[in-house]
Amino acid sequence: MLRLWNSFAAVLLFALTVMSCGFVDLRPIGYVIEPDVTDSVLTDSYSPVIIKFDTEMEKYDVEKILQVTSANGVMIGDLSWEGRDLYFTPVPGWTAGIRYTLSLSGTIRSIDKRDLRLQHYISFYAINKNEPPILEWHYPENGASIGTGDVVPEFYFSRSMDRLSVESALTLEGIGNKTFEWSDEDKRLKVIVDKALSAWVSYRWSLRDSAKSIDGVPLPKTYSGFFTTNLDQTLPFVTSVYPVLNSGGSWYPTGASIETGLAPGQGIAVEFNKKMGENVLRSVRIEPSVTGRTELLSENSIVYIFTRDPEPQTVYTLIISADARDSEGLKLGADYRISFTPDIPFLDILSFTAESEPVMQNTDSNESLPIRIVQGTGEFDFSIHFSLPFTLEEKQNSAQKIILTPFFPRTLAPVALQYVSWYSDDRLYMRWEGLSTGSTEKPHYYKLTIPGGKTGINNGMGMYMKEDVVFYLEAVNEK
């Protein structure tokens, strides 16, 4: 019995010896988290989250189980230790009004081999925990059909907004330069576009969630929408073209047709079925080219004003370009063409009169005419009756262009212009001297040239003779 007791005592002593050599520390690991109250608010954008331990920890273990998340995903941060304390500092900074969650999930170990299993979650905010702003309404509505003129997109928010963040977050596809106008304590934003929108185009817009309220709280989501400029379905077209006459600074229809009724000094009016845009003024041309300018007559009509009258007896074509647009930006789609011949006559000679008697009426060029001259002085006078009146300036110019020269024989002496006068706006009187008479065997001929064409005489209102008129005058003795 004593032997058994001694054996038990030996075993017990051995066990106590073993236990004294492998002592197990059962003390718990203490820690504190800052912030430690749910929905508390960190003071600024880079305030750190701190985990404080009462003992030295295996750092990698702790870093591995720490995570900060929000509705936007996992937060990126820098981890650093100050003694026993682990600091998590956000790289991009905290955003105001966003709810973040710190999670510690897993088993960590201290340097002295104690284990701590954590399942700890705490939510917090930074800067403030104000409600996020909401885009309450916008114009145009999503999917709306609108016109193109005077369109001003608007956005209205539930809270006062930070202007720069909203303007940077707003994208309007297809719209160039624009101006932002804020009102209503920075809750209402108007976007003033510098050019009218294009017709029949879908415009998309997006407002990213980086837009923030004035206290830094971002939108809860990205907003987007679209609208289409297809409200006007009627294409523009030309309804009428007609001659117009200017009186007192205003243009009035003449009642004549454009095809044959355009008279000197008149313009051409073009009417459309609807209000036209400004570019219609640059969409008119005439072939063959005639210089002029285009002005608005009304919101749906224009007038082409000639710098000079078109050429007589010439067929012209008035063309309105297919790119001509109405006030909504809709195009004609095809060139409009109409041909016309101006009712503008050539300047003509109705009669040639010598010694108060008509020598020839409805004159033809290259005619030979007998004329009587005054013996001694060799004077010869005549008058020309033109078909159209002359301006004061062109009366003088035209008289200087009419030439009388010896023709046959070549030995005839030169002649000189002695006197010029206009009886009226369309009748010219001239007296020449130095002519000599011939005989039956040896007649004397003089050539009278009245130049035509664009470089010849004209009446000062754009009318000229189609070609030169030439008379061969046979000088005979006075009765």
C-alpha cells in the first residue's frame, strides 16, 4: 500500500513539474476602437480610424482583418502603427454624409501568443451626416420631344449645391459652349447653350454622383436622361416667288409673274411655308451670277436685291439651297429652282432725224443714208431718239462715245463735234462741222458709230444697246 501511494505521489509531482514548465496565459487581450459609438462623426476628411491594443500584436494579423466599406465599395487607406495603436487613414479622404462601416472579422494574435477572435462592426460618418441632395426634377423631361429654339435645360435640387462640383459632373452630349446660371439659393441650375440645337437629334445628359451639396454631401447616385428635338415634323418649302418694287423703304408685290415680269429696279421675293432661320439669307444664289444681297421681308419671306439689273433677254435660274433651314433647324432637303427671263429691254434707237426730218425710223445698222450739209461750214446736225431715258451723268458720257469719222475716200478731212444738247431724257441733238459733199462720180461717205454692248452707251440704269449701230452717211449738196 505504501508502494502504491509513493507511485501516485511521484506521478503527481511529475505532473506539477510539467505544468510549471509550460504555463498558459489566459488573460484576455484588451482593445479600444475610435470611433467607438455607432453613427458617430469624424471631424474632417482625413481623420483616422484607430484600434488601440493593451499589448503588442502581430501586426500583419491585425491589418489583414481590418476593412472599411461604404455603399461605394471598399475604402482605400494607409495603415500605420504608433506603438500598440493601428491607424487607418483614407487615401482619397472621407466624403461628407457617407455612412462608412469598420469591420474586424477574424482571429488575431499577440506577441505573447494569446489569441483574440473578433467579429466587430461599427458604422460612422465623417464631417457631417446630413441627408444627401436629390435631383427633384429636370427639364426637358426624360424622353421628351421638344423644339430647337430657345431650349434651356434646367435641373432642380433638394438642397443648395456646390456649383463647381455640379458643373464638372454634368455632361450634355452634342452641346458645345454653354453658360451656367444658378438661382434659388443654388438649388436651380439653368444651362444656356450658345447655339440652337439641331433638329431631329437625341441629346443625352448625365449628372455624375460626384456632384455635391454645399456642405459636401454627394448625390446618392448618377442621374441621366435624354430628349429629342423632333417636336416639329413639318419640313420647310418655298410657297411662292414673285417680283417686288421698293417704295418708301418697303417692298410691295408688283402682281407680275417671276418668269417674265421682273422689271428694272425690282427685287425678287421668296415666301416659305413657315418661319425661317437666319441661314436662309446665305442660301440664295442666281445663275448666271448676278451680284446682290438678301434681306428678310418677314419671318417667312426674304427679298433678293440686285446690285445692278440682270442682263436683258437672258434666262436666269434662282436657286434656294437644300441646306436652307427653318427656325427649328429643319432643311429644305433639296435645291429649289425656278427660271426667269427679266422684262428688261435693250436700249434701242427709235429714230434718226436730220434737219428736223426723220431720215430713218426703227433703224437697222450698216444702212447708207443721204444727208445734206451746209456749204462753206460743212455743218451737219441730227437728233437721235432713244427707246429709254438717260440719267444726267450718262447723257454726258454717252454723247462723248458717239463718233463721226470720214469713211470714203480716205483723203477726206477730219470732222469735229461742234455742239451737243439733250432735248429731253431720251432725245440727243448733235452738230458736226467739217464735212464736204461729193459728186455722182466721187461720193463722200462718213461713218456714224453709236457703240453698243456693255462698254458702249448705256442709260445709267443698266440698259445698253445689244450691239453697235453704224450709219454710213453720204454727204450731198444742200438744196
